Amino acid sequence: MWRAQAPFQPFHSLLVLTRLSSLPLALLVYLSSCPPLPAQQNQLAPQKISKQDRDEAQYMFNNISSDVKKHYYDPNYRGVDWTTVIHNTEEAIKSSTSLNHALSEIAAALDKLDDSHTFFLPPSRPYTHDFGWRLVIFGNRCFVTQVRPQSDADTKGIKRGDEILALNGFQPTRESFPRMTYVFNVLRPQPHLRVAVRSPEGQSRELEVLAAMRQRKKVVNLTMNGSSDIWDIIREAETRAHLGRGRWLEIDNDVMILKFPGFYFDENEVNEFFNKARKHKALILDLRGNPGGSVDTLKALLGEVFDHEVKIGDRVTRVGSKSMEAKSRGHNAFTGKLVVLVDSRSASASEICSRVIQLEKRGIVLGDQTAGAVMEAKRFSYKSGLDTVVFYGASITDADIVMTDGKSLEHVGVTPDDVLLPTAQDLAADRDPVLSRAADLCGSKLTPEAAGKLFPFEWPPQ
């Protein structure tokens, strides 16, 4: 069994994106059990499951299923017979042929709830895994938006603007892509993918893309006793913080763009961003690619753009419903023109933020339909073992959010006031027509070519 590199960090009341719906449950098990490329056989091949590993998998599922029964927001489990799911999953683990198979049964059990925020976090692998590209759904089509230089994808000639027609024979769509990402990168990292791709010029081809694999330590020393492991973890955290920083710039004296990558900033940090925004007549709030985050950050941001207290919605739990409000900064609130940018990766807190702005007629929402992954969840961390500890986890929804129009955004998302999608040619030429249009709405001039160069993409180090 692989060993976790470091424990999961617990968090509370977070809105986080991971949606697994739309592919059959049997396919989830199948995909996670597929054999790897022969060249990677020693590193990733599924091995016959041992009694210890089978017992470990049962122990994991017992912990997770127990917490679902205690904490899941709907005591009726969205119409699912959870007792039967538990029984069937326990039997499936007993008959599983590999550890990967057993863990995929745990993931499939949680997936039966059809809930974007309830999912399994398997033990970490003793290696890093990266295909060297970034794929994004625009409308209902999947495109390459970034390619890491000198990666296998780069070597094979994959470019920005290429459309991905199939991954391992399955079409990536708005509905299927999140689950495919979860299976191929988290539940059962694939050493290679068979890819059907079409260029912006219309030329189609098939190829095989290899993931870059870097071995990591199976056992990590988290003490200060002469080990560099703890410092490696600290450096990785610093790198993540740098890549996840908020970025802002001025188009001119009247318009500011704030690229807000996630709802994980504290109230003081949010206030610092808006201290800058208040000096301008218009603000473009870029929530594209924002997967959500803390409810507290959501409230802080909304409080900065309303001059009065605003109701976010109702938080519905297994014990009742409670109103959620954002308190205004009052006379210090930003009162200028507001344009919000969203796309298919905008999820949870970013969707709620956008919808509140729509419902209150505070600003214009521009871009693509959002993810439709809007619940409130807690992440539960577990461990097993004494000498060598295995860490794993689960995200479990503890509340649904019903907006002031009486509707939930789960599986629905936010439809922008003005739907605008980049084309394959835009992506290939590094043009950003969405940001350009936002600038125009704010009374400023910014060409798509110039907009595409304002916030250069940054790859994490390998």
C-alpha cells in the first residue's frame, strides 16, 4: 500500500469544487482499475490485494460512511438508501481484486449521493503526476489552454487552442470532464492517456501523452531532527501561496482588474484589495478558474461591494434552515461599476458571489456558465497505522445553499448576463476577448491581444 506524504489539513465550512456526476458508476470502477502502460508497470501497476490492504480499505470506508450518517446535510440522503449502499460497498470491497479496485468502490459509494461536495480523498501517492497541460471546458467543448514547455504534451506537438475530442476513448464534456479529471489524476493517476485532438485549423490526430512522474518519499519525517523533509513541505506551501496570490492592475486611472483565484483570503486581505479598488470608478472582478473556498471570505468580499447588508441565501442543514447575510462596509464599500468574469471552473463560493450580484442587480456577470457545484462541506481527515501512518480523507456536504430566488445552484450554475466564449483561434493567439469586453463595459479600451498578456500563466516547479 502506498504511504501518505503528509496529513490532510482539516478545514471547516468550505465551498470547494469536485463534481463526479454524469458518468456511470460502473465506469468509475472500470477507469480506476485500467492497467497502465507497460513501461510504467513496476511503478503503477495494480497488484493483487493483500488481506492487510483489504482490511485497510474496509476500515477507511467504515470511518467515512459513519461520518456521512452523522453529518450529511440531508437525513434522507437525497433519496438514496444509504444502508444498502454501505452493505453493497462492503461486499464489493471483499471481492475486489486490487487495492485500486477497493478504493474505487469507496469513491463510487459516495458518488451515489450525486453531490458535488461529497467525495473520497484517497491516500497520497509516493510520486508527483503531471501531464504538462491545462484543459478547460468552454461551452461544452474541451480545449488546451496551457502546455508546459518540454513536457511530453509539448514534445508531441499539442498547442494552446487544440480541442480535446477524447481521453482514453471518452469525450470530455461539461458533464463528464470533472469526473474524468478526478479518476485520471486523483483516484487512479494514469501514466498515459490516449488523446484525440483537433487543431484550430481543423486537423485531427490521435496520440499518446505521458505524464511526468517524480518519485517522492513513501515515509516523511515531520520532525526538526536533522531532516530536510519538513523544510521541503514548507517550501512547497510557500510556492502554492505564491501561485495562489491575488493579482491586480489598472487599465487606466478609472478601471482596476482584480484576479481573485480562490476564497481563502482573510478579511484584512480582502479589505486591502478593495482599498485599491475604491480609488477607481470601475472594477473587473475576475473569478474565472476560482474553485471556491471559505464562507467567511465570501461574506467579506460581498460586504466590500454593497453599501447595505445583503442576504446571501439560506443555509439548509439536517436540523433546519438559517439565513446567511453579508455585512456591508457601509460608507467604505466600493460603489463603482462592477463586472464579474466567470467560466466553467468558477465554482461554489464564486458562483454564489456571482449570483448574489446578479439577483441584487449590483453588476454584470460576463463569460461562461459556471460549474454548478454549490454546496457547503467539511473535510474529514483520517489516519491508520502506528509506525507508518496512512492519511486519507473525505469531503462531506453539511449544508445546501438556497438563494434568495428560492433556488439552489447545485447542478445548475450561474448563467452570465452576457455569455461570451473564447474561440480556439483566440486561445492559440493568447487573446482574451472576455476581459477585453469587460473593459469596454467599464468604458475603457483594451484589445483582446493586450488583455491576454496582462496576467501571464505561471507553472509550478516540477
